[in-house]
Amino acid sequence: MVLQYVMIVWRKRKGVIDMSQEITVLTKQAQDFSITLQNLQKEISKVIVGQEKIIEKLIIALISQGHVLLEGVPGLAKTLLVQTLADCINSKFVRLQFTPDLLPADILGTKIYDHNSTSFQTIKGPIFSNFILADEINRAPPKVQSALLEAMQENQVSIQGETHQLEKPFFVMATQNPVESEGTYKLPEAQVDRFMFKILISYPTIEQESEIIQRFTEDISYKVSRILSDDKLLEIQDFIPKIYADEKIRNYITQIIDATRFPNNYGLQLSNLIEYGASPRASIWLTISAKANALLQGRGYVIPKDVQDVVYEVLRHRIILTYEAESEEITTDDIIQKIIEKITVP
């Protein structure tokens, strides 16, 4: 299929084929991948009751090579969710419990002196895995939180001057309790911006909670199967950039991002509520995640709804509110909603 795609692009450049035929081929490949991802979603749902949208967004981030910050009160199965995802994929999983006394070396690793070889040996930390769960990341001080910066951005870590590449796939899901919880540290903006998505997890419905009670009090266990191999996941990740996004879609995305910086230009009275707008990294992630959403729906091209489906997760942690907005209990989701309603859909 990849060879067929390459041939079509070559022919297109030669003027033998038009864009519609190329999109047809991309859509056919996207449909094949979508079936696999839908099976993955169903497998996770065997363990996780409800939270279908959360699972979907988690898969989108995974195939986009992004990372996720998941926020919710304790006891909402945040840890179980990422562990189940890792169990469905043939990859290495590690859970890091962030605490106030954690050190960067506990995550990245360090060098120790070996008396036998009379030299320093590098001891790699737990971050050298495929799936990393940074549990309660905001319970560790900023120095420890920042230890993840290089790994999440560059897929590498530096240990006392030596750079080590991380194995692919590499996926970080950090959980945090609401900042009002006791014993938490607010994540620095530079750290938060490294996350592709910030997902808010809410309480289950009454029906879902009844099923949860039954599962965990009557010894009902569900064992998930390996749905996705590492090679297949990497193939899907490599395919995401090929999904077609028209110039109108790109303009739509840039207008949304620009409206967070200069709302007055779009007739939005939000300047007194926004301290800082979204960075260009937001434009990149919004485009990539829209492409991933299109693939999940079995399309080789992006439509405006793909952008709208992921815009909240991409922007809610990248818009910095003023004190006035916080005092009036206005959230970033409220700001995003006003922007989406105002910007003309192509």
C-alpha cells in the first residue's frame, strides 16, 4: 500500500492523476487502520466502563506521537486506563509514582562508579520504556517535573552529559489531581505545553457506576488481548502526516489559534480574559490530531469537524487566563467555545 501511495504521488507530479484519486487511496488505507484502532478501543472498553470519548482521545494522541495530561479526582481509573492501553499493545509499560521526595535521577537514571572496570557505568532509569505513566505528576516539585521535558520533546534523555535515544513507540500519560488538592504543585507552562492533549475525566453515570461496583466486588475479571503490535503502531504513526489537509483547513486552524492571541481582530471581547494565547506548537498539534481523528473515522482527508473534535483538548492548557477571568470563574473551555462559535467554518 505504501508503494502504491508513492507511485500515485509520482504520477500526480507527472500530471497523470488528480488529487481525488490520491485521496481515495489514502482513505482506503485509513479505513484499514481504522478497523484495527476500533478493535483496540473495544478491547480497552472491556476493562474500562464508559469513558468512550476519553479512550478515543487517548488513542488519537498515541497514533499522533503525542503525550497526554489526564486530570481528574482520585479514583476515576486513570491509572487503570493507561495500563489497559499498554496491555493491548505489545510494549513495555512502567508506572512512576510522583512524590515530593522524588529526584530526577529516579526517572532518567544516573552514572555509578564500577570498581571492577574502574570506570563509570550508566544505569538507565525507568523512563527507558514504551509506555510511561507519570502518576500524580503535580505532587512532585518542578525540578522533577522538568526531567520529562527533553524526553517528551526530543525522544531522548541526557544523563550527566551523555545523550541516549528513547525506544519507539514512546508515550507519556501523566495524571494529575485538580490543583486545589492538598500537596500539589502547579505544572510550569513549559512542561504543560509539551503535552499534546489535556483531557478532563469526569464521574461515571449511575448506570456505569453500578457496573463498576459489580465488576470489582463480585470478582469479575476481563483479560484483554494484544490488538496492536509495535510495528503496526509505528506504521500508523508514519501514515498520519500523509492524510490530506486542504489549505482551507489550515487557514481555519490558524484563525482559531490567532483568535486566542488577538481576539479583537475577530470581534471577540476576550482581551481582558486572556493573558497569553496559544503558541505555534498548538497549531501543529491541532493539525496532527485532526488528521489522526480523520483516520480514526476512516478518512484520508480532514474536515472541519475533525478540528472541532480535538480543539478543546489541544487548547485548554495552552491558553493562560488573566486574574479577572479566574475571579469570574471563566474557564479556558468557555474561551474556546466562544472562539469556535465565532470563526467561520470553511
